Amino acid sequence: MNLLPVVVQTPVYSQLGGPLTYLGEHFLAAGTLVRVPLGKRELLGVIWDQQHGQTVDSSACQISCDKLRPIAGELGGIAPLTRAWRELVTFAATYYQRSLGEVALAALPPQLRELGTVQLARRIKRYAKPAGPGLSNPSAVADALELTAEQQAAVSQFDLAQGPFLLFGATGSGKTEVYLHLVQKLLGSDASAQALVMVPEINLTPQLESRFGARFNPLFGDHAVVSLHSGMTPAQRLKSWLAAHSGAARIVLGTRMSIFASFPALKLIIVDEEHDPSYKSQEGARYSARDLAVYRGRLEGAKVMLGSATPSLESWHHSRPLIEGGRYVRLQMPSRIGANASLPLVRRVDMRHQPNKCVISPPLLDAMVQRVARGEQSLVFLNRRGYAPVLHCANCDWKSECPHCSAYRVFHKIDRTLRCHHCGFTERVPRACPACGNPDIAPLGRGTERLEEHLAALLAGVRRPHSVSEQWPEGEPVRILRIDADSTRLKGELESQLARVHSGEVDVLVGTQMIAKGHDFRRITLVAAINPDGALFSSDFRASERLFALLMQAAGRAGRDAEIGASSEMWLQTFHPTHPMFEALKRHDYPAFAEAELGQRRQAAMPPFSFQALVRAEARTQEVAQGFLSAASSSVSTMPDAQQLRQVITIYPAVPMSVQRVANVERAQMLIESSSRTALQNFLSAWQANLHAIRQKPEGRGLLRWAIDVDPLTI
Ligand code: ADP
Ligand code: ZN
Ligand code: ZN
């Protein structure tokens, strides 16, 4: 009999963090997938590495072997997960303070856990086919574009150094083309090499998927490119996962979860739009897929390239010159592709000098009308969906609060509902004020639905001169389309709506940040941010970084076609036109913005000059949630090296979260800070036991859950 360490999904609170020991008739290599009994259930497990000093034969069995249970069986047909994969999982579990079992099993496709042995065996047989033969000399057939000088320079630098790399390239500078080039070169030169290309959001993948498919399927076979994201069905996910795991897929295009995919020969990891917050998981293990990409690159011996027009300040800081301590190689592509392509002219409308309460200022409207006259498109964005964020009674001051959350329900006019965007609670809009009966309840503020309606009214009299017909002697009316989470709820809607924009069936596109990112729109020559001021004075120190990135991204949607790009403009309606951020934006000067922002962060000892973790707690009352956190904070004094700890670790008082109640659950958080990442890590690992213990004590009574968020993005 062999003793087998097996990692299974154990509940987080059980503290059964490490592998469990099972008996096996045969030795099984680490990484092998097995089924094991746990209590009355049978679970999927992964054979883990033998701990130091642990023996594998029963003659040296120290603990009573008769209490151990044998494994139920091995999952046939699936090669063991690699050492690099296991090390990645171990690192992620340790760094993000979760159990090994949770991280390991969450990293595997759900169907591996759910399907019975027979069903699974059938799928595996069907999916895990080896790759069809690629072309014998793929580089010969390459129909890739000829790289520009800037692209060429970036590629040469990439070839010469080990990385990790930060590709700092303007929107439309051809970053994607560089990714394609690097992938092609790698795959063409190494018949088994695989590449992982990560993108932030599902809604950006269709276009990219087709671009990768079009380029690589002819070269490396129809199944060379697979996608991996949470929008796929469990069966599709299993299929993609197996394709990557078996090596049949050469390229995986995926969202953050794909960082845990299994590859036998991963040689290149690309993280597109690396600054995007969606790379940070907000549930379970709060991992950063971008940061794990850099770590995984080292484990696998894969090169890593992060790319962005507005890098995260962390990555920007890491890519400072080597002599200043930089660790990433910065590659720069400042120019847009195209002979006379330029970035759009940024125009600030001083809203203090515009008609009172106007939503679209007269000069902006005028500029949009000009676009219509020229047959060009405009994009107007507002980061708030629904018709209005609040419904209000002027008579008694009633507002559409959510009964379950400390937030207002949003008025959606289309289906006449009040919807809470936090808990989902939805009701029909009342005919009259529920408090006083006043029938005149009115929307306050504005979301994309209302903006769409407003634009339709403003542009009602405008005609499209290029569409003159007998029926429309002066041309057809302006076509407005709204794209946001509401308009794209149904599967396929987003693709079809984007297709309408691309094919020119839309003149004015209205939407949330969903449309401001990533899309390669060709005919948009005007982008307008209606009300970007909100984030300027936020209490979240990352708000300005996010706003700057969003506005730069949005500006990047304009003028992507050099032929009409010369007249492209980005409009900002603001009450603070001279704000330094807008000044930097006007010059498209990310480095200046980053330098100013990093200067402030350094002075205030904020990340990346310090390291943070948040502990969040949820309970029926704030008192319980905060009580748990406070007890956890006090418990530091019982730790062996309490005094030294207090010198390197700062624990702030527990406070309610900004939306403190969601679905009748009160939420509180506590910030922990240190100037040393290692000190913070060591502290959290040791301190975690206290949190588990406090939960069992009176202070923990009534606590629903708690979690640690390392390197939190929102505070
Ligand atoms: P980014 O990812 O930086 O926004 P893309 O790679 O999408 O930029 O490139 C912008 C546009 O320029 C795309 O339509 C792309 O096809 C085109 N393009 C990129 N590189 C070249 C090149 N070397 N020659 C001609 N066109 C290019
Ligand atoms: Zn009222
Ligand atoms: Zn709610």
C-alpha cells in the first residue's frame, strides 16, 4: 500500500487546508486526478507532492494506516497536472490566504468534478484528441501584416531579453498585432509550444477570437485556438480545458480564470489591457490573474508580456529603469498605425458656462450633428445604466431605497421597474408615491436609458444627408443604439449590436464603459464623456487611476481609421476643466499622469509603495461584523512576536463598507498595511489561525462569513 497525499475541495472554514492522506494500491504520480471518499461523498482530488519526510510505503507508516481509506479510483485518460501547475496553485493559495484544496479544485473545469466516471471517460475520449498536423512550415504561409518600425523594435527587444515585459502602446498602436506576431513566431518555431492570451472581459473576446482564429487556424489547424471564460457552458469549458491540457490547443484565449488552465508546454503568456480591474477576482480566492501570470511565467519558463495604453501604476512602477530598481522591461509604441493617424483632439467643455442643467452641451450637440452630416459615428458614454438612479417624491421626499440594501433602486423605464443593482430586488414602479400617495414621482439623475431618450429628442429633427430617397427627401432620421448590461442580457445580443455598429447601421452609440473598452470601431470620430467628474474626488485612492484609464480607452475608440481619423475628437463635459488629470488627458500623456500620481502615492505611502490586505466580514448587524474584526485586531497581542509585528504592520480600525448593507447583510472591513510584502504575508499566514479561532468564540457568533483580500483593488 502507498500513502497518497490528495488535495480535495474542503470547505474554507474547516481549516483542512493541506492534502489528505489516502491509501493506494499503486504509486500515483503527483498531479494525477483521482476520486476519493470523504465522509459519505466521493470527491475529485489531485495527488499532491509528497511532503518532505513523508514516506510512500506502508512499512514506514507512522500513523495508524487502518484508519486511512483507499482512493476510489483514478481518472483515466488525463495526464497528471504538471509540477508548474501545482506550484502555481500552491503559491496562489498561500499568497491569497485560501486553502490549497479550494484553489486547486476551483482551477479545474466544473464538469471534472460533476460528471460520473463513465460520462467523463466518454468526453475525454471525444475531446482529448491530439492536434491535427499543423502545416509543415507555418511561417512560410504567414499572411501577417508587415510590422511598423515601432512594432519591429518592440519585437526585437522582446526577443533579446527575458522579461517580464510591459508593452506600453497607445490605443491603436498595433499591440494586438504584436501579440499575434509573437504567438505566430513561437508556434512556428516550436511544434509543441503553447501560448496563453488573456483578455479582461468576455465582451472583448468575439472580435479577438475571430482575429486569432483567422490568423492561426489556417496555420496550425482548426482546433489550434480555444477560448476559456465563464460565459461558456460547462461542456465547452471542459472541452477547451482538455484541449489545452492535452496540448492539442496551441493558443488559449481567456479571461482571468484561464491563468489556472493546464498546459504541457506553456511558453508565452500575454495579458492584454493588463490594468483592467477584472483581472482581480472578487470572490473565492481574490487572486490577480495579471500578477499570477508573471509568477507563472517564471515557473513555466514562459515569457510574459503585459500590454496596455494605460498600465496599472503597479506595472508602470515595476517597469521603471533597471538602475532604479525596475523588474519589467518597458517596450514603447507611442504612435497610432496609419500614415496620418493621430490620437483624437481632447476638448473640454466647461459646464459652468453652459445652460443650466443641460445634459448635452450645445457645442457637443453641434459636433455630433456634424458627424451625422459626414456619415461618421459618435459614441457617448455614461457610467450608469438604467433610466435614473433614483425615483423621488418632491412632496414628502420619499426615495426609491432598496429595502434590503443601503442603496437606491434604479428606475428602468423600459420595463417600468425599480431594480436594485446590488441585490437584484425588483418591483414594478409604483403609480404614486408609496409614502404619501402623490402621483408625481420623478426620476432624479440620469442613466444610459434616459440619455438615449434625451439624445433621440435632441436629434429628432436631424436627417442623414447620405440616405435621401423618395420616402425620405431630406434623408433618414438619425439611428441611435444603446449598449449596456441591460441591452445585452440575452445571449448573442452584444455580438449583433456590435455588428450593427461595425457595419455602419448606427450613427450614435450610447452606453456604459462596456463600449469604451477595446473595440476596434472604424467609423467613430467622436467620443464624449457626459459626466466624468464623479471619480475626481472619490475617497478611493485608485479612482483617478481608473478614470484616467477609462477616458484614455474611450478616446482610443475614436479615429481608428486613419482616413477619417484626422477629425476625431474626445469631448469631456466637466465642471473642473483645469484638473491636472484632464490636462494630462488632453496631451494623451499617460507618463505625466502616472508620475504625478505615483508621487502622491509615494508621499502617502500608498501602493505600490506599501502593501495592503483587507479583511471583510459579513453579519446580520454591523456590530457583529465589526466586533469580529476588532477581536481579530486585538488578537495580535497574543501572537508570539506581537511587539515586532506592531512595528511592521498597521491595522486600521474596522469600518462599514461603502455600501454597507446588501441583501440584508451588513458588511464591514478592516485595512492592514505594511511597507514589506513579506512581512504582510508572514503576518497574514500566522494571524489567519486567530480568525478561524475567533469565529468559534462568542465574538464570532452571528458572523456569516469573512475573507481576506490581499492587494485589494477597491477600498
Ligand atoms: P491596439 O491593440 O494597440 O489597439 P491593433 O493591433 O488593434 O492596436 O491595431 C490597430 C489597427 O491597426 C488594426 O486595425 C490593425 O489591423 C492595424 N494594424 C496593426 N498593425 C499593423 C501594421 N503593421 N500594418 C498595418 N496595419 C496594422
Ligand atoms: Zn411622497
Ligand atoms: Zn438591494
